[in-house]
Amino acid sequence: MSQPHRQLSAEFSFEVLPHRQAEALRELGELRDVDIITDEEFEATKKVLDRL
């Protein structure tokens, strides 16, 4: 029973990932724009997101 659930979750995550990645980049940009994170933190996190 848990195996089909994992398969469904993997499919769902795959479909949602591009949307979440774009949303995360927007949010990171906003945090950078109001000086909550530095440019370096933004770039480092962006690189991590690009690898997903």
C-alpha cells in the first residue's frame, strides 16, 4: 500500500517542481531586494535550485 503512495508522490513532485523552483527564485529575489539575504546568498541558493 505504501509503494503506490510513494510513486504518486514522486510523480506529483516531478510535475510541481518547475513551478516551485520559479516561485522560490521569485521569493529569493524579493528577500535580496529588501536586504534580508545578500547577493552571495541569493546566488548560492539559486545554484542549488538550478541543480534540482
